[in-house]
Amino acid sequence: MFKKILMSLLATLFITASGYAKDADAFDIYEWMESLRGEWVLSPADKQIGTNSYKNKYVLPMVGTDKTGIAFKSIGRNSTIQEDLLPNSPKQMVTMYHCKDIKCEQIKATHYCVKQNQPEFIANFKKSTPTKIVFDCDMSTEICQSNEDHVHTIIHEITNDGKHLKTSYLSWENKKPKTNSSIYHFDRR
């Protein structure tokens, strides 16, 4: 009898745990992206942990000020999320996130970069969570397979309280990761 109860409890635990372990889907990712909506300021220099990106001559004057460092908004009747990085600066870039197809089985992103290219990305359902959203370069596109310097991965990591955002634009060149990728820390305005 005890063995039967124990087996029943273990089966229930397994079913419950496997239900929570499902991969994210396009709707999850889009919902998580929407949680980033609004304006964010660049965190002060002492909070720019693990990066020197903020020291760029165009970025440094924005650090620790009330100037918007990154902003997210829904456009196209909520069909696209627009990310505006370092607005009104010479390093301004835009990334557009939207469904890849009419069924919305995948989220696609296109990054309009100061490197004068436009790499395309696909949401990584296995690596993304409500607090970490990962987009990998779409390897079916020419730039992602090229030797050209380009952003190859975008990662948005938000704290549980929703007030701090770490955004990484990991670059590749000659089909290998570069060591000087752009990583920024932001605080919700």
C-alpha cells in the first residue's frame, strides 16, 4: 500500500515538473518582450558590470543621466515591438521583433546596426525564460554565415523586480565570437 501511494506521488510530481519544464513558445517570448515596454536609462558607471561598452565616447555622456538609453514600444497595433537603443546618439540602433509568419510559430528580429548591416535573428525557445530572452542569428541568412563583423546574439536579462535590464549584443567576425561585444546595463525610468 505504501509503495502504491509513493509511486502515485512520484508520478504526480513528475507530471507537474514536466509541465513546468516546457520550452517557451512564440507567444511566451512576445509576452516577455512586452514586459520590457517603456524607457530605460543607462545605469551609473559602477553598475556597468562586466563591460566597457559604456565607455564609448558617444555612450559615456548618457551613463547615469536621465537620458533614455533604450526604449521598447509596441507598434503596428501590437504586432511588432520596436527597440530603440541609444536614441538620439551617433550609436543609435533599432531592432524590430515580430512574428516570423502568420501562424506566429517563431519570433523574428531584425537589428539595424551602426555596423551598417541588418542581421536577422530567431528567438531561442530553449534558452529563453521570463527573465532572460535570447535571440540567435538566423543561420539561413547570408550575414549570419559570413565573415563580416555582425551582432550574432541578442540577450535581454531582466531582474525579478523588473527594474534592471542587462542587454548584450554579442558580435561575431570571421565566423567566431569577438571579445569586445556590446553589453549595457539599464534601469527602468
